[in-house]
Amino acid sequence: MSIVTKAKEDAGDWRDRKQGECAKAVTRLGSSNETEAEALKWAASMIASFQYKNVVLETDSLTLTRMVNGDEEVWPMLQPTIAVIHHYLSQVQNWKTSYNPRGRQLTG
């Protein structure tokens, strides 16, 4: 069984137990990168709670990928969110953030 399949099953089980609690209301955000960063933060928190050891986070934002991976300076408005993402991912043994153009996500 692949880790992606396992993650989907775990997420499905968790969602069934916590139906309705999975959704998160997000106030209006100023940019698509802010919105994507919030989504990555949520994903990182779920990954940490499931105690996964090897993960790939995919996003269609090349800028955000570079910021999370430390290859580009983090925008001041995203610093708190990316700090939280890094906090969650520090609990994961092996992780990376990968850029995949919109509509071409390979996992999940």
C-alpha cells in the first residue's frame, strides 16, 4: 500500500469521525499565496497529528514552494504562517515542498 493511499484512508477515517470539524473558515486573505500558505499550514498540522515520517507537500505556487524550502526570502506577511508550517514539519522526519503547476498534482 502506498503512503498516499494510506494517507487518504487515514484522512477518510478521521473525517468520518470528525465530520464537520475538518472544514476551516478562513477570513479574506490578500493574495493567492496567503491562501495557499494557509492550506499548507492546515496540511502540515494534519501530517503532524497523523505522525507521518515521510511526506511531500505539493503546491501550484512556485514562490511559496521556494519560501517554505528556504530558497527565497519569506514575505513579511507570510512569516508567521510559514513559521507555523516549519513548526509542524519539524515533527516529520523527511519532508519537502514540491512545485507542480496547476492541474498537474501528482499525489494526494
